[in-house]
Amino acid sequence: MAPLLELRGMTKRFPGVLANDHIDLTLEPGEIHALLGENGAGKTTLMNILYGLYHPDEGEILVRGNPVKINNSAEAIALGIGMVHQHFMLIPPFTVAENVMLGAETLQKGVFLDRASVSKRIRQISGEYNLQVDPGAYVKNLSVGAQQRVEIMKILYRLSDILILDEPTAVLTPQEVQDLFKVIRGLAERDVSIIFISHKLKEVMEIADRITVLRNGRTIGTTRPAETNPAALARMMVGREVILTVDKKPATPTEPVLQVENLQVLDDRKQLAVDGVSFEVHAGEILGIAGVQGNGQTELVEALTGLRAIAGGHTRILGKETTRATPRQILETGVAHVPEDRQRDGLVLSYPIADNLVLNSYYLPPFASGVMMHERAILATAADLVHQFDVRTPSTQALASTLSGGNQQKVIVAREFSRPIKLLIASQPTRGLDVGSIEYIHQRVVDKRDQNCAVLLVSPELDEIMSLSDRIAVMYRGKIMDIVQANQVTREQLGLLMAGVKERMKDEK
Amino acid sequence: MAAIAQVKSQPVTFSRQRILGAFYTFVGLAMLYLFTGDTKPDQLATLGMNTIRSVQLIKLPDIIVPVQPVVWTLGALVVILGVWQLVRGFRRTGLLMGAVSFLFLVSFLVWAARGTSFSLIGILSASLQLATPILLGALSGILCERAGVVNIAIEGIMLSAAFTSVLFANVTGNIFVGLAAALGIGAILAAWHAVLSIQFKVNQIISGTVINIFATGFTNFLNQRIFYVTTDLNTQVTFPTISQLVPDLGKIPILGPLFFDQGPIVWTSLVLLVVIQIALFNTRWGLRTRAVGEHPRAADTLGINVFRARYINVILGGIVAGLGGAYFTLGSVGRFDKLMTNGRGFIALAAMIFGNWTPTGAFASSLLFGFADALQVKLQILINQVNIPSEFLLMLPYIVTMVALAGVVGRVTPPAADGEAYEKQ
Amino acid sequence: MTNSVPVEESKKNATPPRLSVWRAILNTLAVPVLALFSALVLSAFFILISDPVILNAYKNFFTDPGHALALSWQVIANAYGSLFTGALGDPATMANALRVYFATGETKDLLVAFWPLSESLVTSTPYIFGGLAVALGFRCGLFNIGAEGQIFIGAIVAAFVGYSVPGLPWIIHMPLTFLAGAVGGAVWGGIAGFLKARTGAHEVINTMMLNYIAFRLADYLVNGPMKRGGAAGNIPISRDILDSATFPAFFPDPIRFHMGFFVALLIAVLVYVFLWKTTLGFEIRTVGANPRAARYAGISVNRNFVLAMALSGALAAMAGAGEVMGVNHNFAAAFSPGYGFDSIALALMGGSHPLGVVLSALLFGTLRSGATKMQSIASVPIDIISIVQAFVIMFIAAPAIIRWIYRLKAEGGVQVILARGWGG
């Protein structure tokens, strides 16, 4: 029997980058097929081609044995292909039913939306696949896990039998990941085929029937979990031995640099995002804040750096009260902030690299005296930093937009680390970076710690937290569940905390 | 329109309560001072409830109001509200602001009419009429912005439509051709804006400005080249009002002047209001439009053609704005004057924002702005009673717009993708 | 590293340095120049369709195409010809006048012959200020559509200070008057900036409203408290400003070329230094380039909105003050023929850079000055300028159109790598 789906020789070029290089892939009915690769390997590009969002430069797609051309998403949907994107494609002010029926609306009297029958069908599918989706709820009020279920519902509603999931576990607690796996296995039993894109080895080993590894846009190989192991997969993904942990000496923490006391912070919707959080970070240690994204970490970091007002509680840096401080005042106290979204918050892409390197110190000597800026000093410092931190660019006058993600992050790191800092707040510092850059940044963070800097690391990647942190605090729904020593805690214990389960307390269901 | 400013959200604003309270108290005291000062004790104000036509059927009693007691009471009431707000604070600040404004307004009108009369029914009728171009402009804005395209060219479209309608009506001798021309030029100019902003991804504010500058240019240019030379082509051409067609309807008290002394464009705008409100939230077109304005990429992944949806909506918006432009001439004075729209297109945008991008909200706001306009006209008549120079009265609609906008932005949310060009990767 | 390769690749294709400077200049000039040219061509259409003689000729197009086309060409040539001579002067007349001057020392002909050129410079002066105003706003991400109203305010305040403070020496009164006008505009623009910072209200609507309020205010003042009265009766015009508050002209009548032009150039230089060499300017530009990153870097976005709008208002007001002090010497109703709105086109055409603005201002000043002549000779209403402007803005804002029409290649050089949207 012909495979359900076959991709032959898929090739896609972008200016300067060969994203997909003659990739082959097959998919059987009812199969869970993982597409594994690090950030930048070409996985999402390939799936975007399949879903009609990109046009391939070369290659063939065969669905159920027939060659097809997929020019847009409507055609993909018509062929039975559905995709759940990494960033959800849901419309927050709409209800679940409206999101599900968008593009495939049923009409009453030919003109009016038939919400009732759509809701009925949703409830039906919900029961059949055990999805627990409430058609009348507004999407903006749903949790991340619930939103993901709505995305899956959208696809099932359209009777798709090829389901593409792009990094679905990035935003889930370990418990929610297991729930998702249950749903996926249920779907596979009903002959729905699933392409599971991920860069997480262990998950892929757990859920997939077959695994295809991509690296630099090429297929490296296809295997089965029984025939391989994480180390081998990692080697396929990166092409060399990968050191999965960072080499570091034990910490010798000294005086507290950051003190947070009963902190309360509201989010954009005026809800309590940080709910009475207290902790300390000492000089010479790394405190990692673990937790699935969306549990208040973003708001916490914004509050600590002065970008968001604090509704209650206190923060102190080096003994000074900073609860009402402006971002500039906090920076001047000796705080460095590597932001979550480097392109949006950390850089001005239309500025030259040199200007980006003095983005928060342009007004200080030697870059300025009074109101006048000194261009020569800025350029000299920029050249120095670019060399020190190995930023690949032909000139410091090149615009920041010309840099790759890894090099952009290096610019931010160069800028922040070269200031006289006592506290480093790093939020998702290696998001979207290739392994080489990740290793580099991890090493620099540990170096800073060894120079007696206090480091607050916020990351949803548990591996990163566990390998870098000396102590780990887990955030869940705006509260710190517990603060533990990194070398005394297991992954499973952290997972439970991340899901809101305190040790030795049974979860009442 | 997306506001770039990051207004740092302050914790519970105790000081804001104080400031508002102090302000309202001040307003109340000002009312007492200003409006009681030169009022003679026995003066009465007559608020007319009849028009020439309606009086033929029934003469309703005019509302006669003793000025001093009313002004004193209202002023005192506002002072009380102000002090309460200062000390205790109201929960529904919007409601309070509305209440204070209303009391101030009533007091002001009563005072302005002391010893004389003015037509209350007239000002209400004029409010609906003057609200019409603003409503149509706001509906046009809603059609565009709900789909994610900011359209500040409404002013230019209305101006162009006003001009074209008179020209074509007089050249062909048929008022409906004039109307069609207005709708047509609306569609064309909107299409121009759409192509620039959707296809060429020009900043939507800039492309709207292009249309506005062009409209000013070409209407003034052709006005001088054609209308000044052949003045017949600028002869007055208007639609009759309902009561002119069916005189008996105009005689109904209150309803007559309010609704039947209006022309067909006013009625059409009310119909459009209802149709668009229902369609936007209950039809497939409405759902897709709103999706494209909130999260175009999501709509795209579900197979909806974002570009086509935006084009259609912008052009529809242009047609509605064209109707709004026709109001100025065919629905009102009948002939074209330079720059006759006078900023109404921008006020319409404010009405749209103030109404939270819904047709019903826009209706309420445009009534407010229409009232400000009507008030300003009426006050010119009472100008001797009201010692405000006429030029300041003319500023009233614009000041009201700024105040309304300042009060409400930040508490209303535009469609999430409003103003952003959609890029297919 | 996959991603650093493209940068190396493009270096291979780099053109030799000398050639690339020329290419850079041509590249930068090509679009604006062609934009203007295309705009003039499109606007010619309007001249033609509103001319009854032409319309008549085209009625018989199929029987006598030659006549229609020849007539069209004639009308256009006449119109744009008078635009040119009105803008710069008739070369023959100028040559003649020079000859007379060198022969006899007689300056009268010289003055008349060079009057168009000087008028163009005079008209450019407020454009320089207005263009700088809008450009500075753009640099902060703000659209100052209220330049027109700010010009009025600047003019009113300057006129008032100009005629009501006697007894001061010129060296004090003149800058005082000019700065007073600027401060007035700073306040007017600052209101919109403040509202944006405090409430988030969009500056387009607010500055537009402030325009209308400014016009009415001007009406009121010039018909009331500031009215000259006396022999002038009810004419809405203010008293003349004192000589100690004027920008002196350098040449005798009818040449009106005045000091304001040099003041404008000086201000342009100051704006350049401000934006690119000072910390305040850096902050304003950063807020415009990426407001979130600006906040992150400790810059106060709200404070810069207010500052930028105030400075923008001040610059626009200088246009008004300059006109009062250098040209009219008083304030009258209906005083500004749309300088504020023209400035939008200027700023865009000049790439929001002071040098570009000055060049565009000279160009537009020339155009407008010529258009006045075109209006009297070829009876083409001056509003044609607005039509030209609209097209210019469109072509500059969407350069793809020009490139497509004239088959220009897109800019070469280093390829931009977008870090988002690709790869998995």
C-alpha cells in the first residue's frame, strides 16, 4: 500500500540560505512520525511547504499516491492536511466555536452563522477523541493546554487525517505533555497520521513510531526509537559529540544582591501574574527560575527591571530599594538584562551594531559628555567588543538586522557583560539558537557567576535550568512552588512542581 | 489604531480619583458662578418643542423653565457629586463623567436661553442630521479597520464625493447619477488606498494622507476650473426630506421633526448602521472580516484569502464614505464649497474609536459629536446671551473630539492587527 | 556556521569604491527625481481634462487625432513652461539683464529678471522649517499632521511680539520674536505629544483637531484683539511689526529674499547635529526606531514623545514666524497657503533627513513659486501643486511603482538575513 504522504527531493531556498536540501520523507497511515532537528535545521520550513505556506523550489509531494501541488492552506486543508503551529493561530476575542468554524462556516438560511450546530459537532468530536473542549468559551480565557486542544479540534473538525504538530510541548507542563501524548496515541489508533516536529530528544524517543533527523536542511537519517538512543540522535542532530551539560565548579555564593519580598505584579489584563513571590539571589550563584512559559516569569522579569509597575511587595538590589525605580535607575545600579525577545526588546535592528552596543550606556562617559556624543569612542569600544565576543560581521557599522540570531544574541551579551554589573537577569537567553551559540552563551554565563556576579536565569527549557543553575525556583501560576538545590533534585520532581504539585501532596482530581 | 506609547500601568489610582473629584467640584462651582451671575430672578427659558410643521397637527406645550432655580439646583448637584468623588469615589467613573457633562450642558442651555427661547426639538433634530456624515464616516472606518486596514482618507473621500456628486448631478440633470458618482469615487479612492497599503505595503497613515492631499488638490483645482467658470454646474441639487414628500408625516409631534424632517441619506445611514451591526457579528462575511483584522495569519492558515477580504472591505468602506460625502451636498446645502467637509472625516475616526469599533457605539458617539455641532450652530443665534466669540463656538466640535479621545483611548481596544500590512512569507 | 556565509558571499561582488559612490548617489536620487517627473506627468492629465478647449478637441479625436494631441502638448508646454519661468526665471531675460548690468551698472532689469529665482528661495524658506518639523516627528515615529496649525500659532505669536514690544534693539528683538513664535509652536505641538504620552491618543487626530482650533483662534484674534483697525477698517489684519523685529531683505524691491533663508539653513544644521550627535537626539531616534527596545534601554518613551512633538511644533512655528518677520511683516487671515501639509511630502521626499529636507524644500519652493505664475499666465489653479504632491508622496512611499515603471533594478548590496520566519 502506498504511504499516505510522501515528500521527494523537497528543496527550498531563501536569500543566502538553503533551508531544505532535497529532503525525502514518507508517512504511513496511523503513524506518529517525529521530525527531529535543532533550531534552524529546516523542520518548520518543510512543514510550511506541506501546508501551502511556502512554494518549494524543487521536489514532489504525493498524497495517497497522487502527485499534488499545494499552493495555499485551503488546498492543504482540502487534501486532509492540518497543522498546529508553534505559535497558536487562534483569535483571542472569538469563542472556541468561532475559531473552529472559521473558514468552514455552516450557515443558517444561507446567511447567518449557525453557531448551534457547530457547537454540537465540537462536543461530539470532543467526546470521541477525549479532547475536553468547551465551544462557548472565549479563547483569551483559556489556558495554554486548552488552547492547544482547540487547535487540534480545528483540524479534526475538518476531517483531516494528516496532523502536523510544530513543537507542541514547548508550552506545556510535563503533566500536560503526557495528556497530549495520550491524545496523539488515540488519534493514531484511529488512523490519523501525525508528524511531530521537535528538538527534544527524550520526548521524541517516547512518542514516535519513526524518527527522521534533519540537520542544516538535509535528511540525515530515519530510524525507530528501538534502534537508537538519545546520544546517537544527538550526534545525528549536531554532527559531533554534544556535551549536554556545562562544566562548572561548585558555587561559592556570598552576600545577597537581589532581594525580592512578597512581590505582586499585574499583567496586561490587570490579573495577578506574580502572586507574592519571595527569593534572594546571592553574588556568585545562579538561581534558575523554572516553569512553563506563561506562569508569570515574563512579568516577574519586567517588574525586576523596571519595565512593569509593581503592585505590591518590595525589591532590593544591593540593599537599595528598587520597587519604584525606573529602568534606567535599575540599569545604573549595576544590573544587566538579556531580554526574552532579542529582536523586539534587546536590539534596534535598523541601527548599526556599534549603536546597539551602547544602547543603554550612550549617555555615559566616554560615549558622551553632557549632551554631545563621541562617535570615535563608540566605534572603538564596538570594535573591541565585537572582537572579544566573536561576533561575525564585516563591520561594526553593519546594521544589526544583517546578523544571524546567534550573533545578535552575542551583541546583546557583549553589551550587557561588558558593563560593570553585579546582577545579571537572563531571560530565555538561548531561545532559537543553534547548539554552538548555546554552548557559548552558557559558558559566558557561568564565567560571570565565577566573577562573583549574581545571576537570575529564567528559562522554560528544563535542561538548561538544570545544567546551569546552582539553585532552582519553580514558578507556577505566579507563585514559587519551592526553591531547591540543583544537585539534589530530579527532573521528575521539578516536573511535578512545574505542574503545581507540591511534594508529598496528593493531587485531588 | 495601534498606540505605540507604553503607558506604564499605575497601581490603583488614588490620585486620579482626587483629581477628578476636585475637577467636578470646580465645574459645579463654576456653574454656580457663571450661570447665576447675570440671571434675573424671574427669568424663564422656553425650550421649544414644536416646529412650523408639527405645530399644524398638535401644538405641544413648550417646556418653560425658571432659570435661576434650575441653574442653582444643577450647580449644587454637580458640586455634591464632585465632593463625593473627592472623598469617597464612584466606581463607574465613566457614568459619572457622563452625568456631570449632561448636567453642565442642561444648565448651560437653560442659562443661554434665559429670557428668550430656543428650539429644543430643533437642536435634537439637527443633532441627528449633523451626526449623519460622522456616522457614515465612522461606519466606513469600522468596515476598514475591522479588517485591519487603517483608513484616514475618509476626509478626502468625503470631500471628493461631495464635489463629484454635484458635478455629475448637474451635468446629467439627474440627482441619482450624482449619488452614484459619489459612491463611485468613494470606491475608486478607497481602492487606491487599498492597493497602496495592501499590495505595496505603504504605511497606512501615509497612504491615507496621499488620498487626502490629492482630494484637497483636485477638488479645489476642478472647483476653480469648472465651477467658477461655469457656475450653472454648481447649482443647488438636494434630495427632498421625507416630510417634504409626505407632509403629514412631518406633522407628527416630536417624531415628525426628529425623523421625518430628515432626508434619505440620513435614513440610509440608520439602515446601514443596523445592517452592518448584524452582519459584522452574525454572518460569515463578518466573522472572516473580524478574523482578518485580529489575526490575519490565523485566517490565512484556515484558507481565507486575507488580501481579498481586505480589498473588499476597504472598497465597501469607500462606498459608505462616498455616501457620507454626498450628504454634504445632496443631503444638505446642495452646492459645493471649498474644503466643505471641515475635518468631519477625522471626527468620524474619533467617533469610531470612542464607539469601540462597533456600529452601535459609533452611532452613540456620532450623536454626541453631532450634538456638539448642532449646539455650536444654535449658539451662534444666541450669541448675545452667551458671551463667547463665534470663532470659539466653532471650535467646539474639535475640542469635544479631543476630550472624548483623551478620555477613552487605552480603555478601548482596536482590532489586534489594525494598521499592520500582512506579509505572506 | 550556516548563517554567516551570505555576508562573505556578497563581499565578492562588491564594486570598486569610486564607482560605487556614484552609484550610491544615483540610486538615492533616482527614485525622488523620477517620482517628481512622473507626478508632473500625471498631473498634466488634470490640466487637460479641465480645459474645455481640449475636451472639445478630443471629441473629434478619431477624425483629427493630430489636432487633439498637438493642442494637448501646447497646453501642457504652456503650463509647465510658465511653471519653469515662474520658478526660475526666463534665461533670455536674465542673460539680457546681466548684459545691461555689466554695461551700464543699471540694476533695475537685473532685479526684475532674477525676481522669480529669488521668489523661489523666499518660498522655500518656510518649507525648510516645515519639512524639518515633520521629519523630526517621523524620526520619533510620530506623524505631525498639525504643522499647518503650528505655523499659524508661530505667526500669531511672532506678530504679537513683533509689534507690541517697542524700544528694543534689533539684535535682541529679532531673535526674541523668532523664539517667541517657536515657543508658541512648541506648546501647540506639545499638547498633542502630551496627550499621546498620557492617554495614548493618536497624534494624527489630535494634531488635526488642533489645526482647526488654531485656524479659528487666528480668525478670532485677527478679527478682534489683534485687529489693526484705524484706516484699515474691518480688514482682518494685524498691525505691522516693528522694524526691529524683521528679517531684513538684502536687495531692494521687488526682491524679497530675506535673512530667514539663512536662518532656515542654520536650523537645518542644528537639527542634524541634534539628532545624530546628541544624546537627546539619539533617544528620539531610538524611540522612533523601536520603542520597546528604547524602554528596555532606559529611555523614557513618553517623555520623548512630548519632546519630539514640542520640537516639531517649534520648527513648524518657525515657518510662520519667518514669514511674518521676513515677508508679510504682519499677520492676516488666510495667511498660509498650505505650507504645513506640503511639508509632509517634503519630509518624505527628503527621507526625513535635514539635507534631504533642504533639497526637497528648495524643489517644492521652486514649484510653488512657479505655480503662482502658472496660475496667472496659463490659468492653471495653484492647487495643481497639491495633486503633484500627492503623487510624489505616493511614489516615494511605494518606490516599487517607480521601479516597475522605469524598469529600475532594486538596490544591490549586502543581503539581509531575516532571523525569523525560516528554519525550524
